Amino acid sequence: YTEIRQQLAQIAANLEAMNRMAQTVNLRTFNENEMDELHNKNLRLGNQLMTRFNDFKANLPAENDYSLEARMKRTLFYGLHQTFINLWHKNELFLQNYETKVKKNLRLHTKITSEQEIELL
């Protein structure tokens, strides 16, 4: 579970770094390769975590086991799993917003370029 917590923290840190990068005022300092690298790291970590969660879920004590240890294992598992789901939702929301922002900037750039070409004619 310690490794899962570390991986969740890494995804959160990568997401925070991508948020900072997406909000940069000076586009000359923006590094698209770094953004892609962070996104790919999050994907790899997310896939690793899903595999781990599936393995842990398969080995959870039965729901009708009310021993202290069984309840603790289930609580810990479901708590970490919910944290992952919430974090992954934030990641997906960021990616959707970022994609929308990039498309908007491309449309604006295309419009400006088209208007400049028309003026030159």
C-alpha cells in the first residue's frame, strides 16, 4: 500500500506540473515534449495502479468476514481506490480542458493567418 500511495502522489505531482505548464503566460517557455512526457508517465502509473487494484481486490477478504483485519483491509483498499478514481477524474478533466484550449488557440491562429493572407492579396 505504501507504493500505491507513492504512485498516487506522483500522479498528483505530475498533474500539478501540467497545470502550471498549461497556465504559462509566455508560450516561448512552454515545452510540449515535457507535457507529453508527464502525461505518458501518468498513463503508465495509472495502468500499474489499475493492475495492482485488480490484484488486491481479488485477494480481499470476503464481505461476510467481519474480523478487524478484514474490515481494515477492505477500508484501506476502497479508500485508496476511491482516491485513485478521484485523482484520475481530475487528470481526465485537465486533459479535456487543455485540449479545448489548444483547439481554441489553433482556430484563433488559423483565423489570424487567414486574415493576414487576405490583406496581402
